Amino acid sequence: MKIALGADHAGYQLKDSLKKLLDEMGLTYEDFGTGNGQSVDYPDFARQVAEGVASGAFDRGILVCGTGVGMAIAANKVPGVRSAPIVDTDTAKLSREHNDLNVLTLGARVLPESRARDIVRMFLQTPFEGGRHATRVQKIHGIEGN
């Protein structure tokens, strides 16, 4: 599994700690930045990660900002992306099983690192159930015009 990572200035430290988790899990990833606390615009990073996932170059994406909300809004503008800010492992599991979430967003200002790690692990290890859920995901793509 290949993962695309991105963060703004509020999320870069959490993103960097998540890279250690991905290494522990033996996963390949590409870090699209940012790498420091200097103010940047989150849509720039959300777009790069979302386009990478939508194109098929990456299996999943992980974005980190202050709350996860801005990154999710921006990522969802890319057709084929299903993104949401996730705050617990139950939602991470269900978002994969039922919605085939492909870009996870996290809030560095609202999540402790340990919980963020658990959420990422659940997001990456949970498969999409398909079945009746696949029909619903296709309807979402229909809204996008795909």
C-alpha cells in the first residue's frame, strides 16, 4: 500500500510522527510537505495528496491540519476523493467499511498523538465492505459527474 501524506504548518509535527508509524507498518509513503511551522495554505497540500489518490498513484492519503476540517473540504473538491476529519477509531473503521474513505484528515490541535496513531492504523487496516455500500459510493461519484 502506498500512502500520500500532507500537512500545513499546524499539522506538520503530527504528520512527521505518523511517518514513524508508517515505517513500523512497513508501508511506502510520499511526504508532500510542509516540513516546518512557517505559515502555509492548506489547500495546496490537500490538492496534491487528493490528486495523487484520485489518479491511482497512491492507495490512500493522510492530511493533517489544525482540525482536519479545512483539509477535508479541500480534498473533497477533487473528483474520486472521499475525505473526512476522523476523531476516533470507530468512525475510522466505519468510514472505511461503509464509505471507502480514501483520504483521512486529522486535527493536530484536537487529537492526542496516541489517538491519531490508532486512527491511522484503523484507517489503513480496514477494508471496504462493498456490497450495498458500493452502490452508495457509486451514487456519490454520480453526484461528481463521474
